[in-house]
Amino acid sequence: MSSLIAWATQTRYMPPWMPSNRSPALKYERKLSDAEIQVLQDWDKEGALQGDLE
């Protein structure tokens, strides 16, 4: 499952966002930054360890 998340975010398939980069900025955009995508890539490569549940 982590590989799918890593792929979907790296290819920007998810989160779904139809407006192009040429669209005006919208309030509450749901885009991931390159740094946020890298966190997910690293998490997957490190074995998708579960976080602290407490």
C-alpha cells in the first residue's frame, strides 16, 4: 500500500487536482509540496513504519 501512495503522490495522480499551473491560486488548494512528497517517498523506502499510536 505504501508503494501505491508513494507512486500516486510522486506522479501527482493524487491528490486529484484538475486546474493547471496556469490557473489562478485558489483558497484551500489541496496540493502537496515537493518536500511533502519526498516525506512520503522516504517513508515508503524505509519500510512504511507505523507511527506512534499514543
